Amino acid sequence: MADNLEVSEEVGASTRIRLTDGIRVAIGRGELPAGARLSERELCERYGVSRTVVREALRQLEAEGFINMEAHRGAVVTEISFDRAEHLFEIRGSLESLACELCAAKASIEQKRKVAEAVGQIERAISGGSLDEILAAKNQFYDALLVGAGNQELSAMLRLLHARIQQLRRYSLSADKRLPQSLSEIRTICNAIIAGDAEGAARAAKYHVSQARFAALPQIFKQQYGGLV
């Protein structure tokens, strides 16, 4: 009886994680835009899960800041305000610079090769791919970077943060001339990592995030406050 209970709890946890990850990805991709209402019934049908699992997943997503629970509407995808975007960029700059520093200092040759390959994928996506393909290629770059950094706690924090940052990338990468600039900045990060230049990799990462911030925040400000910029 106890063994059956443990198996049931493991299956329930796995199902909740799958649902929570799926909603996060959908929000990051823009499939569930800010202000969209999440219907418990539709989530049950789409993911083949119980209403209990859906409510547990929504509570977790609310705690992480992805959704708000509103009276008479239920779960609604959180709007990224200007203030929240500023705070996310501040955290991203610190964590990504640390990840790049660790990757440059600790990554194996094979791990560095994976980082370089991911940069090549970004370049190909920018040359002829859609924004979704570019975002997917950037995700592969950060995945390779985090493996090379070799810090599980940092990886867990950044993976959760990147699910929220994905929404902001749509602002920054759509800015005029941002794509070639972003690629150049990522190449600089990669070169520092390959050279084992931990300080240079951290510095390049901070610069990359600062430029993304400069590209995204004016657009978010204009969207929130109207034609003031």
C-alpha cells in the first residue's frame, strides 16, 4: 500500500512538472500572451491532466510570477511592466556574467566546442530563420553555457529566469539592427570562453545584457505609457 502511494505521488509530481513546464514555454514563446486567461478546463483537456494537477501548477506559476489569479477571471498571464523588466535585466546581468565566468574557467574542450556550435546555430538562424528559430538557437547556446559552467544551483536559477526573459527577448531582438549586434556580442562571449578568459567572458556577458536592456526597455516603456518616447 505504501509503495503504491509513493508511485502515485511520483506520477503526480511528474505530471505537474510537465504541465508547469509546458505553460512556461507557451508564455515564453508568446503563445499565451500577457493578459491571456488560462482556462482550467482547457488545460485539463490539452495536457490530459486532472483539475487538481492544473490548480497545483497554477499556484506554482503564480508564485514564480508568470500568472496572476484575478477575481472573476481566474489565472491570467502576467503583464511585464517596465519596473519588472528592469528588475529582470538586473538579475540576468549578474547571473549570466557569473555563468560565463565559470564556463570560461571550468568547461572542458568538448563543452567549449558545444558553446561554439551553438553560436553557429544562432548565426544560421539570424541569416534566414524566424524569430522563434532565433530564440530556440539562443536557448541552445545558454544550455551549452550552463553545462560548461558546471553549477547546478546557478543553472536552476537561470533556467527559471530565462523562461521569463524569453518574453523580453521578443522586444530586444525586434529592435532595429539588434540582431547583428547581438550576434557580435555572443561571439565575443564565446571567444573569451574558448580562451579561458573568465574575466573577459563575464565582462562580455554584462555588456550583452546591457545592450539587450537598452533595446527592450524603451519599447516596453512606450507600450505601457503610450507615445512618450
